[in-house]
Amino acid sequence: MDNSYEVRNDRLFKLPNSPELVRNTIRIKSKLIRNGLAEAIGTFILVFIGTSVNAQFLLPRAAINTWIQIAVGWGFAIMIAIASVARISGAHLNPAISILFFSMGALDIASLFVYIIFQHIGAFFGAAATYIVYRDAINYYDGGLRAIAGSNGTAGIFATYPQPFLSALTGYYDQVAGTGLLAFCILMITDEPNKVPFAAQPVLIGISLLVIGCGFGWNCGFPLNPARDLGPRLFTYFVYGTKVFAHPWNYWFLVPIIGPILGALIGGWFYILLIGSHIPDEKISEEIETRK
Amino acid sequence: MDNSYEVRNDRLFKLPNSPELVRNTIRIKSKLIRNGLAEAIGTFILVFIGTSVNAQFLLPRAAINTWIQIAVGWGFAIMIAIASVARISGAHLNPAISILFFSMGALDIASLFVYIIFQHIGAFFGAAATYIVYRDAINYYDGGLRAIAGSNGTAGIFATYPQPFLSALTGYYDQVAGTGLLAFCILMITDEPNKVPFAAQPVLIGISLLVIGCGFGWNCGFPLNPARDLGPRLFTYFVYGTKVFAHPWNYWFLVPIIGPILGALIGGWFYILLIGSHIPDEKISEEIETRK
Amino acid sequence: MDNSYEVRNDRLFKLPNSPELVRNTIRIKSKLIRNGLAEAIGTFILVFIGTSVNAQFLLPRAAINTWIQIAVGWGFAIMIAIASVARISGAHLNPAISILFFSMGALDIASLFVYIIFQHIGAFFGAAATYIVYRDAINYYDGGLRAIAGSNGTAGIFATYPQPFLSALTGYYDQVAGTGLLAFCILMITDEPNKVPFAAQPVLIGISLLVIGCGFGWNCGFPLNPARDLGPRLFTYFVYGTKVFAHPWNYWFLVPIIGPILGALIGGWFYILLIGSHIPDEKISEEIETRK
Amino acid sequence: MDNSYEVRNDRLFKLPNSPELVRNTIRIKSKLIRNGLAEAIGTFILVFIGTSVNAQFLLPRAAINTWIQIAVGWGFAIMIAIASVARISGAHLNPAISILFFSMGALDIASLFVYIIFQHIGAFFGAAATYIVYRDAINYYDGGLRAIAGSNGTAGIFATYPQPFLSALTGYYDQVAGTGLLAFCILMITDEPNKVPFAAQPVLIGISLLVIGCGFGWNCGFPLNPARDLGPRLFTYFVYGTKVFAHPWNYWFLVPIIGPILGALIGGWFYILLIGSHIPDEKISEEIETRK
């Protein structure tokens, strides 16, 4: 009778029967495909949670929601998404970050293309999954007549659109600033000399996105990620029509693609050249002493 | 005079006199009963705090509350509940998670039944405890005439009810999505290769529930847990009558039972097959180096 | 020129010149007085920050504030207060917790009296410090005519008062429930077998208070601590007059004194008897393996 | 084909090609200049994020924002800023903190001047960067007619101004209290005997600022930092004119300069004399035992 479950070795579960066997059977042999799949799943989770947070914010038309919820929701969505696949693909989940790593020599060209393609695939299906969960609520909100913007507009749940006052130039500034800060934070948090524990890195990156959402969300909704914006926009093309690429003006949709790429390169290299290269060496003896 | 209290060894207290003696006297010998009791207490804490958070959100009829409070409240309620009993029973606190672990061969059939029964008992009394604390406030809110829904309805404090626009099908989608993400996160956070410290696991699971509450709370209040919903619903049967099983339509109450079970199985096995099995092995030497 | 500041050994500062000398000169030799002083300072910080959070919530008469701010403010105030003096006195900061530890044999009777007295002293001056910072704002709010309650009432910034609908009995339930959960969490978080790192313990206790504030704040403002309530109430006696002990009814002020003491004893011993005594022993070999 | 990217050794990236070479080439040899640059960058990040959070709070004129966002935004902005440069300059980012460290003998006089100057430079450009990102939104808000205060006033995004009811004396109290608590927390969190892990220190300092923002933000917006206030005020001189130094009365701008310096000295030495000097020594054997 008493062969019941017991917590062993701080591990809550083991794969059934012969985990090695299962693992060896289903494990994908190609690193490239494995990493691509991981990027797709991570970006799927990011966009599924994130756009659902947007839906819950917009659709109640009520005062129970506040902007902090958007920032918290996206911040911890990226935390979960990164933690999920960081051990496999490094969890870029963002073409702008992949391009930054490519520019640093930390990603080869074949991987770069695979990463970017799979990130878009994941984002596309993340938006689709949110649509399925919130289809009833969207119908209730707009009476079944899909609109991009206006009092019944819901396309902003999926892709981002700028405030009416925003010029294209300030849109680019905004995206360069937000993504620059994000890339800066990602390199700073993962840079070895800063010794942030691996398990804490997704949490700190999540908090970074949270605070960027508190400061850079008003102009155009902090996309900061070409795949997070273009993937859902492609999905909304099938629901809202071609106007999603022309609202509020033609080529707006390029801002959250080009802006984040520029921003990640600027913010990332800003970190490398002005911070990362200047951290003093620690002598081994000090190293040991600090671990005391 | 100076035999006063002093902090010793980072331990703030010791059990009185002869802790081993006390421990050996009262310690429950049967693992099964010990684990069941732990599940009941953990689920009691989760539901007591969580439904009190709901009460504080609903009853003031005022703008001081925002939805983020629900997400934060439930998120950190599960953190506390898991941390409390994780060392004893593993802290499932959710029949859907127990069924997932059973499907993985990580829980035997006898334990499965014991876990599920005690989870419901804990949830029932958690709702009762909230009712005692907020009985005065509920009387003030509804003038003593208990109503399930409407402007004086308070049954939603305890069990979940869907938005008026929600179809049963979308209700299932919603519960599969939310519980799927939760199960995915639980396996990811507790999976050994991800090396999340034991003490940090309840915090990260709490944050996961928090963010799921930000994204999947609007349709039907993210029950995500058959015991968390059915236990309190049984309690409200004694307060609000049989209508709690038939509002807003017959068999709604099955959605937060069946949906979460399906969701946990889908989300959990999604993790195992698509993520957990593909994490690269770390060589021992690397392992040592990373601990540096 | 280059003898400038450099970060050494993860330590940002050292006491000037000969720290040992300074330390030996000013260090209080009596453990009892040292611990009492630490309790006073910790409770001062808790109440100074906490009542200032209350002031900032009440005085703007505006929608910029939400209840979550109260919960977050008090939660992290106790985090700071505990972290400040935990290495000296153990950071009870609450007579109910000190009485619980006394009942467990973890605090001697002399220390118990010293702790409780100094906790009240700290709380008194914490409220006074808040009054100094917010005197102008209170004058602006009430036109200089101090009132306990009503549209110009401000005494609730310092001590707690119940909602109009609250019976004394439910007030006691509420305080037993809230303080019981708090004491349960404190023992659980600091209990050695749960192996929460010392530096993380104040954070988790803070989050526990945060979530208790989200669920048990509506009835009477979650005092949960006789000193936190009585100390500021004594201070307000000099500002608002004797009515602070008779509003809204005679002897209300006893509820946040007696309730928390009962609650801490119930919640604490609930943990010890039903959880702490049943955590399985870890064998040394497992212990080592989990550290891997 | 399979030479693709793989996560190695918990490190997500390496500097390209020969990092040592790059590092040796661009590394700034003078510690003083390196530290000054680090202080400028850290303060730039703090003020850029923080004033953008202010902009997002003010400019929407809508109920989607709540004060908690200001507290969270500034709290995690300082977390990011400190984490970025703590390994280089110690991340004071605040002349009041530098003066406190100078008073403790932990910073030499040349470094003190360099730190303070570069902190102001960073803060100036941080405000300028926010202005560029939010120029369109400010134009939309005020119709292009810049005003310091009133219904179209926007200067409060950058520098702080007091509530109309605030006397100069209470302004000083407020700044001494807020900065005193901040300096107290910084020393407590970084003091070696408290053994807070290096990577966790910026997080806890950030949470400290967050909670100070919840309790001491209403009187005059918790500047708590001469450079954070004077740097942006100098920038706004070029946008709003000389009135920024005379609103709402002459010499208000001195309050967030003098108040924080007094506060940091009082709060810091309060910690050293009343807490830091009284932490009991741990014997080596205990030390080892606690690590168990």
C-alpha cells in the first residue's frame, strides 16, 4: 500500500519507463531543425500569451484593466518563452536579436535564416491560437463586423498600430530606443562576467521588457520584434483583409520590422563597446573569496 | 541576563525542546495519508487566499480594484500553496496535474485517487473559510438575498461562471489553452535539465499563473483546475442552491473540470515531446565549468 | 591619478579606516538591548513606509491610485524591514510573531517583553515620521480640521478601522485568518528543511504579505500586527484625540491586538503540527545529489 | 550542415573572433575615465527609462495608467541601470550616494567629482532621448505650446515639481525621508554580512525604490537624486525656458539637490551606526553549517 508517490531528489517527475529510450527515439538529430523548432515554439508561446493579454485588455471595454497589465503580461510571457527553449536554441525569439548575434559572430548564416523563418511561423500560429480563444469575445465586441481601428477595432490585439499623432520618424526613434534597450539588457544579463545565474536570466529579461513596456508602450505598443509584429499581421490579413498592411498609412508595417533591427544592432553594440569590454578582470583569488 | 535570543545558523526557530521526539510522535506513518493531507492543506490555502482575492475584488463595488490584483493574488497564492507542501506531496493541488503525472508514470493509481479526493476536500473548506471571513461584506453587498449572478450576484467569488457571450466550445478552448500553458510551465520549471533551484520553482510557477491570469482570465475566470472549481461550487450549493450547477446553462460546470484535464495532458505532453526530450546533454566537464 | 574607486570582491563599500575599531567602540554589548533596538528600527521602517503608502493612497482623492499599491507597498516594506535587522534580532517586528516564537520555546520571556515594547516604540515613531512628511498634504485634504473618518477623515492612514458593515466577530475571524496565514508563511519560509536561502526569505515573506493584502484587506485593512496598529493609534491620540480608541465603536482597537495574537498562534502551530513535522528526512546522499 | 548554433556552458554569446584582442584594443586604460563613463551610461539609462515612464503616464490623459506604473517603472529602471555598470564603477548613479560613499572613505575626492559630473551628463542626455521619443506626443498634448504646469504642462515629465500645498520645509523632510530610506536600503543590501548575492542586489535596490515610490511619491515625485533632477531640468531649460528654475517658486529646484544629499548622509550613517555595526560575527564553523 505504501508504495505511493514521494518527492525524490528535488525532481518532481521522471519521463515514463525508460526515458533514455523515449528520448533517443523521438529526439531530432539535426541541430538546425531542433533549434528552429525551439524558436518556433518559444515565439508561439510569447505571442499566444502576449496577444491574449492584449485581448483581455481591450475587449472588456471596462475600467478593470490598466496598462501595467500589458507590461506585466508581455514581460512574463517572454520570461516563460525564454525559459522554455533557452537550453535548446538560446531563445532569441526575435529576428532582431538573431541578427545582432549574427553580427557578433555568435550565429552562423544558415542558422540565422532558419531562426528567422521559424520565429515568424511561431508568431503566426500564436496569433491564430489567441484568435480561437477570443473569437466569441471579439464577435461580441464588434458585432461580427471586423474592423482594424475605431471604436470596434480589434486588429490591435494582434499587430501594432501607431497613435494618430505619430510620425514615421518618431516611430523609428521609438522602436530603435525600445529594442535598443531590450538588446542592451539581454546582452548585459547574459554576459558571463556579470554572473547572473542561468535560471535567473529569463526573469531579468522579462522584467526588462516589463519596464520597457511601462516607458515605451504609448507611441505604438512596443512591438520591438519583427516576427512578433509581422507574424500576427500576416494572420490578421486572413481576418481583416489587406488593410492591415496599409493602416494607418502605407508601409507603417515596416516600422516595427526595420526599427527593431536597427535598434538591436545599436543597443547590442553599445553594450559590447561601452560596457562589456570594460568590465575589470577578476583575479582568481578574488573570485574564490567572493564565493565564500 | 544576556541569555537572550540570537539568530543562529540562518535558522530563525527550532521546534521546542526535543523536536525529534515531537516529530516521531505526531508524524503520520502512511505516506499515502501524509501526501493526501498535504494536498488538502495546499489546496485549502490556494482556494482560501484565491477566493478571498476574488471577494475583495468584487465586493467593494469601487474603482480601487483592478484586474491585475486577481492575477497577482492567485499567482502568489499558488506560490505559497506549492511552497508549503512541495517537500511532502509534490504539491500538485490540481487533479489535472495529478492526472498528467499519472499519465507520465510519475504517480501510481492509488495516489491519484487519494490526491484528487483530498484536493477537493481542501478546496471545499478553502471556500468555506472565505465565506466566513466575507459573510458580513456579502450581506452588505446583496442585502442578505444571495444571488448567483446579476448586480447582486456573488457566487462568482467561489466558482467560475462564463461571460454571457461565451460558447461551450470556446469555453473548452479557453480552459485547454490556459491549463495547457500552466502544465507546460510546471513541467518546464521542474524539469531537471533546466536546473531551476527548488526554492525558486514555486515562485516561477506563481508568476506563470499570474501571466496566464493576465491573458486568459476574461472568458471565464481561469479556473484551470477541477478541484479549485468543483470544491467551492459544492460549498456554494449549500448557500446559493442547486442553481450553481445550472448557471448560466446546464453542464457549464463540466467545462472547468473536463477542459483543464484535457489541457494539462496536451500541454504537459507537448512539453515532454517537443521540448524536454530535445535538451542537449551537458557533458560533465561543461557542467562543472558552468558552476564556476 | 589612477588610485580611483574600483569594485572589489563584490563588496561596494567598507567602513572607514579601521572598521573593527569603530565596530568595537560603538557596538552594544547587551544582546537584549541590541535586539530591542533592532526590533524598534525594523518596526519603525515597516510602519514609516507602510503608513506613507496609506497616505499616498488616500490623500490624492484621485483615480491614480489602486489597491494593489497598498498590497505592494506593505509587502515590500516588510521585506525591507525584515532584511534590515534579520541578522541581529531575527526581525519579528510583530508582537504576535514574538508570542508565537515564545510559545515554541524559541524566545525567552525577557526577550519577549523587550521585543514587544521596542516594537511599539518603533511603530509609534514610524507613524510620527509619516505625519511629518504628509502634514502639509493632510492639512490640504481636511482644511486643518482633523477627522477620524468621513469624507475628510485621515486617521485611517495610521491605525486601522473596520468597514461599516463589519461585526466584531467577523473582525476577529478576519484578523485570525490573515495573521494565521502570515505566521504560517513565515514559519514555512524560514523552516530549515525547506532550504529557502536566507537572502530570499525577506522577499518571500514580503510577497506573502502582498498577497494577504490582496485577499484580506477589505474588511479592516489587514493590520495583522498589534504593534503596527497600537503604536500608530497611540500617536494619533495626540493628533485626533481620544476618539481614536472609540471609533467606530468602543474596543474596536482591541480586535487588531487580540485577533493577530490568536491568529499567529493558530497559523504557526498549524504549520508545525500539520506540515513541518511531516517533511520527509533527506538522506545525506540524496542531499548531495540534489546539489549537483 | 549541422555546424549550427548551440548553447554552450550557459553562455549565450561570445565576443566575435578574438575577444581579448578587441577588449585590449578598445578598453579604456584610466580607471577614472572608465568609471566616469560607466556612471554617465548608467544614469543615462535610469533617466531615459524613468522619464519615458513619466511621459507614458502623463501624456495619454486617460485612465489606463495608475501610479503603480511610475513606481514599478523607476524601480526596475534603476535595477537595469545598476546591473549594467555595477561591475565597473559600482553604479552610484546619484551624487547623494557618491557623497555618502565619500563620507565613508569608500570613494576618493577625484572620483567624487568625476562621478558627479558624469552622472549629470548622463541624466541630461537621458532626458533629451526621452524628449526625442515623445516629441510628437507632447506636441499633440499641448498643441505645440510648451508649458511647465497647468492642464497642458509637460515639464514634470523631466524634472520634478512639488504639489501646490507643499511648503519648502516639508519638501526637505520628504526628500530627506525618501533618500534616507534609499541610502539605508542600498547599504543594507550591499553590506557584506547580509550576504545578498551580487546578481540579486540590483533587483532588491530596484524593489526598494519601487516601494519608496509607493510611499513618498505624492509630495514632489520622489527625485531622491540631484543628478536625476538637475540634469533633466537643465535640458528643459532649452525647451521650456528659464521658468524651469523658478516654478512654482524660486529655488524650489534646490530642494531635490540639497534634500537628497542630506538624506543619503543621514540614512547611510543611520545604517552604519545603528545596524551595520551590530550584526553579530559568525563563527567559521557556523558559516559552514549554514551553507549545508
